[in-house]
Amino acid sequence: WQFKLPHDYDGGTVTAQVVWGAGSGTGNVIWGVQGVSFADLGTLDSDFGTAVTVTDALSATSKIHITSATGAMTFAGSPAADQWAVIQLYRDANATGDTLTADARMIGVILTYTKKMS
């Protein structure tokens, strides 16, 4: 998805928590997230930054699950306040640790960033 970075964003790393659920199954799901930022006149066909992942277990079906925070994610480009950003979220179903036996349904993502010092 795409959005404008907050005006008080310090240009550093961010973390993500995935809000998700599943209607059936058992096991763990691995979510990956990566991002890129664009300044004015930035190149549209830019690569994403290095992905970070987080693993979460399905504890109960048809319930909201909120993962722990990912490690620090760095946007590709030169991220700064008020720039345009694109985030890519995916399930890493081919990873050895992703054992969920059903479809994982992403509901939302919580991004946490550090504010600029005033």
C-alpha cells in the first residue's frame, strides 16, 4: 500500500505488527514486510528495502491475532518526513517455519516510527 510518511517522522527505521486471523488450521505463519520511499522527482521503478519478518502462531480460529513487532525495517531510498512511501507485505509460505495449514488473512498493519526531536 501507499501513503505519505508523517510530518514528524525522523527518517529512521520502522517496525511493523501484522493483525491477522484464520478460519481454520494450525501452525505458524511468517509475515514479511519491506518498504521504499520517494522524494519529489524520485524514480518510480525503485527496489524495496531489505525485508524483515515476524512469525506468529495461530492460537485460535476466527480470532484477531497481533504479531510481535518485526525487527527494524529500513525504507529504500532516502526516507524523510512527508515523502511518499510504499509498503509491501507478504506471507512467506515457502519458509520452513511457516507451517499454518490454512489461509492466513491479513486484517491490518501497525507501523511504529520514531518522531523527530523538536
